[in-house]
Amino acid sequence: MRLELVPLPSTDVDRSKAFYVDQVGFNLDHDIEPGNGMRVVQLTPPGSACSIVIGVGISDPTAAPVHGLHLVVDDLDTIRRMLLGRGVEVSGVSDMGGGVSYAYFSDPDGNSWALQQISR
């Protein structure tokens, strides 16, 4: 079993797509409209085997946001600076001890992400 796709609620697909591609740096895999008013936008973080999907007719846009999605990074400070430079509001870095650090951000619909670095 592989986790490969996580649907996220979005009230404005174009705004969400721009946020993830232009600000966070996800790759745009698909933006298709197969018919009946449906739209599927699949986006993948660089280096990840798991994607997110937003769109119309995929999930309930009024559903509660998804919280606590993790993006595991090698250099938290560099990624945080890059996101801040692209206009993403990112928290400060929290050192959890044991070589684990986090920073947090949310998309325009309140879906929340944790940037996690585990130093080895």
C-alpha cells in the first residue's frame, strides 16, 4: 500500500493552485476538466511520491480544513527563508529536542502544513 494522493478542500481552485505552484513550489502534474463541471488539479511537492489534489467535484469545498500535513525537509532554515521570500506566512522554527525542528504554514483555505527537519 502506498499513500499517493491527499484531497484538500478548496473554495477557489485557481487561488489554491497559484499558492501551491507559485509560492510553495509544488509541481503542477495535472489541471484537467473531464466534464460535467468537474476539475482536477494535482500538485506534487518536489521530490515527493505523494501528491495533493484540489478541484471541483472532488471534495466538499465547505469541508473542514486538513491539519498537520508534513513536508519533511533537509534544511528547514533554507526552505523557510524561500517560502517567506515568496510571500508565505511561516512560523518561526521550533526546536523540539532530539534533533527535530518544525515550522508551520497554512494555505488560503486553512489547510495546515508542518515543515519537519530531523537532524541525524
